[in-house]
Amino acid sequence: MSIQLSEPAAEHFDVWRRMRDALYVGLTAEFHDEEMQLIAAATDRVCFLAWQHGQPVGFMELSLRNIVDGCLGSPVGYLEGIYVEPRYRRKGHSRTMVDHAAEWFRQHGCSEMASDALLANRGSQGFHKHLGFEETYRIVEYRRRL
């Protein structure tokens, strides 16, 4: 069964938020709300909700980045996050979603797409490899507030 992908309308923010909560564990409600508003208003970021027969199946968040380690082109399409509800997994929906992301990236001038996974998250690493991503680096990232 196929899924339909669309950007979330305001009345679907609660669905998006619930699934975001399941994917991005440990973030505050305020952080989710602020980031969702930023994504919805941006031209270089987007969310797509996946639906099947009117039921939410999953979501993915995409962005356009100028520089990504392991990629030579610019902009680079970045799969920031992808989530499929447990009962809809292993049915090919993630592949459909990533294929849709690839097309969105092509339309925005990208010749490469990238993503990431935590070092300890072997499930996510396997998921990426299954969908055709190749590993480029293993790093620990740092930041310093100014």
C-alpha cells in the first residue's frame, strides 16, 4: 500500500509533535514547538508527514546544508530525521520517504544527500546502509557557546 507525503498543515502539528517526541527523546516541549515553527517557516528546511488512508504513518525532516563532511557538492540535502510508526515499519515506507527526499533535494540543486546516526545506534546505522547511504566518518562533535 502506498503512502502520501505532504507538508504539515497547522492542524497536523499535534501529529508531527507526537512523532517528533518519539524520535527525538529528551527534548523539551518548548524546544519542539520552537523548532517546528522554524521548520514550517523556512525555505531551506521542510517536514513531510506520511499518511496512509488518513492515518499518520511517519514523518521526515530535511534541510539544505552548505557543507557536510564527506560530501563535495553544495548545497547538500540532509535527512535530519525520519520516523515511521512501529506498526507501519518493514513495509517499504522508509524507502518511499527517502526516495521522496532525494527528489526534493534534486529539485533544490543537490547532487548528494547525507544523514547521520549516533555511534551507539547500530539499528539506525543498518537502516542507512539498507537505504543506500555509505558511511563517511565517525566523529564526536563539540561546540562552544560564544
